[in-house]
Amino acid sequence: MNTHEIINEIDINEILEESKNFSKEEILEIIEKSKDCYGIEILEAAKLLQVEDDEILEKMFEAARYIKEKIYGSRIVVFAPLYTSNECTNNCLYCGFRVTNKDLHRKTLSTNEVINEARTIASQGHKRVLLVCGEDRKTTNIDHIVESVKSIYENADIRRINVNAAPMSVEEFKKLKEAKIGTYQIFQETYHRETYKKMHVSGSKADYDYRLTAIDRAYEAGIDDVGIGVLLGLYDYKFDVIATLIHSDYLDEKYNVGPHTISIPRLRPAFGSGLDKVPYPLSDKDLKKVVAVYRMAVPYTGIILSTRESKELRDELINLGVSQMSAGSKTNPGGYEEDDKQADQFVTSDERGLDEMLKVICEQGHLPSFCTACYRAKRTGEAFMELAKHSHIHEFCQPNSILTFKENLVNNASEETKKIGEKMLQVELEKIDDEKLKEETKRRLKRIEQGEKDLYF
Ligand code: SAM
Ligand code: SF4
């Protein structure tokens, strides 16, 4: 495979050059067009990225909010990362886990420790985890990942496990699929080859092409639910956002299904990092623009926000098109049991726990969701996109969000969160148009109050 055909830097630079010529009218037209929820062209997205005018930016944010609401309603899916290991043989300059960080407390969790972490996360009310680990063929190989996934499903009340791990061969991806993971997530970090080379000094991750083609191998192995993203701050964000959209289009055209999610990690300080400053800093305003542009360009793709961002900014970003967010995260293996700052991957910013986060999400007018139904009912990949593009996904998501949030309110929430949460549920229940479905949802809510769990459509 010629990877320059997937990501062609000359083309991207030409698009970015051309995008500098725009008029206010043209931008307003693109914003209007985006509200049809069919997405926008790459060049149009590039023009939006050039906007600096606060008044126009506000219009972009409004459009992103509108699209998010139209497609996802007020739902925000909540999850927690679970780090199984910080051992790594790569040398990514920005990461605390890099091999040359000799002061890091290294640890790979045993199967029992993985189970304990998962149980602690589940005890807060989480149902989804994102399993994360460094890359070390001896300790964090496919057997470690598969064993961790299986043992969590078997021993903790976690209903969906997504995985963020190093690129694999088709054979390894097949094993991952057999373990019944949700989304396989991998960030290219930067699509700019020269910067990629500078940032990835040694180890297998230095191979840009093997990483870029990971999703192709995952699809080949039958995984149809994938997540992509770049580490914002490594290179010019405009270049990397456009490249991410081009990668997404490429996957959509070739496999009939684009990425399920795009993540928006922004570079954070890390203990033992090899970078003394952010190479291409982007402001909060830039990050808000990036979220809005993704939402407008690929309206059916989930946007994932982590606790790398401050609580103030996170509260703003959930109003701009983000559809999934982590809460109460720890970035060291075993962190939910015992926090060790000298074992962290990077410093998190929003330290609020899950219960507080749920309250804030409700206060902002959103409905937290712990739903894991689609992937368990095999509504993934093309089947999911078909439903989503015809807005049928609402029919499942709305009642499922209500039911899963109710389960949290009954079993895990504080009195304060319960109070605001119950009010939220009443509002959201009324949004179900189909009367029969609404009645059935009410019946199931009663069953949850009486102690039943895991009810979904
Ligand atoms: N080791 C695997 C890999 O690199 O693909 C998977 C896990 S890695 C721990 C997950 C992601 O964390 C990386 O893809 C990178 O984007 C992000 N990351 C690493 N260092 C970071 C930092 N200092 N700030 C923010 N995100 C960081
Ligand atoms: Fe290892 Fe991933 Fe960190 Fe790179 S980003 S050092 S591969 S854990």
C-alpha cells in the first residue's frame, strides 16, 4: 500500500494555502450547509479552520451545538480509562511512559489487579472502560490485552471495553475482535511525517506507515468500530485536523464505514517528558474551533474529550459537539486503587469524580449515558452508520441513555446528583415521540427501581 496516497502532504498544504482565500459570506454559507448534517468538503473545513473572527466563530459554535443536538440529542456518553501497564519500549518524546524515562515507576498489572481496577471503576457506576497500555512485546502483547479484556468482562460489571493500544498485525487484530472489544482506538499523533520522525525517536512506533495502516488491518480482521485522532500541539493543528478528515474520508470510501470516533487529546506536561515546551501550542479558542469543525465536517462521528482539559474548558466543550467524555480518570496502572504520580502517563487537569461530573452534565442540560447496547446488539460499523444517518439511532439511544443513567442514580449516585438527575430523566422521557416506547421505558424504569439491571433496547 502506498501510504502517500492516503495522506499526501503536498495536497494538504495546497488545501491549506487555498483555504486562506475566503470571504465572510462564503464562511456563512458553509456554516448553513453544515446544518443539513451531511458533512462539508475538506476545503470547506479548511476554510473554517482559518476563521479567527469571534463573531463568526460564535456562529460556528452555534452550528456545532445544533448538529450535535439534532443527531445525538442531549446525550453525553461517559467512560473511564483503565491503564494496565506503563511499560514501553518506544521513545515518544512527549510521553511519560517512554523507555528512556528511568525515574518512572514501571508496572504491568496482573490479571487479578486488572480485575480489581475494573471493579473499583465499576463501583463508581461506570459501565464502559477504555483499556490503555504502553507497547512492550514482552509484557503488553496481544495475550496480555486479550486476557485483560476477558477477565474484566467475566469479573466486573463493565459492559463495553474499548482499547487504545499499539498497532497490530491482522492475526493479532482477529484475537482482539474475538475478545469482543468495543472500539479499537489509535491516534496517528501527527500526520506530518517530518514531525512524526522527530517525536518518535526509537522503537517500533517510529514506523509512521505501520501506524497509519493499522486501521486497514483492523478492518481486514473484521473490526468495524475504530477511533482515530491526533495529539494536538505536536504540529500545526490545521494540517493535522485536515489530515484526520482525509484519513476518515479514505476509510469511509474504502470500507463503507468511517471511524466511529475522533479524539481530541491536547499535549499535556508529563513526568520525564523529552519536550521542554509544546512545539505548536494551540489556545483554548483553537481547540473549541477544532471541535466545532469536526462536528460540522463529520456529523455522525463521535467526538471524545478526556480529562486532559481543565474543568472550565470541558464544561464549554460539551456544549460544542463533544459526544463522549471520560470522568474521574487515572493515568497510571493501578491508579484507581492507589494513585502514584510518578507512574502517570501525563498530568490530568479535570480531577472531578464521576458523581460530580454527572451532576455538572445535568446542570448543563445534558443527559449522561452509560449505554453499551449498540455493540452488544451488533449495531456497529455499517449497520450503525445506516441507522445513524437516517436518525433511527435516536429510537434506541434515548431510552437506553435514560435507563442506564437511572441505574446509576439508583445504585451509585449521591443525593444531590439523584435530585437533579431524576429531574433530567423526566425531561428526557418526554422527548421520546413514540408513545409505546415511552410507556415501555417507564415500565423499565420501575423495574430498575426494584433492583433490575442492564435493561436496554
Ligand atoms: N502506547 C500506545 C500508543 O502509543 O499508541 C497506546 C496508549 S498511549 C498511552 C495513548 C495516547 O496517549 C497516545 O496515542 C498519545 O496521543 C497520548 N499521549 C501520550 N503522551 C501524552 C501527553 N503528554 N499529553 C497528552 N496525551 C498524551
Ligand atoms: Fe509508549 Fe504509547 Fe507513550 Fe509512546 S505514547 S511512549 S508508545 S505509551
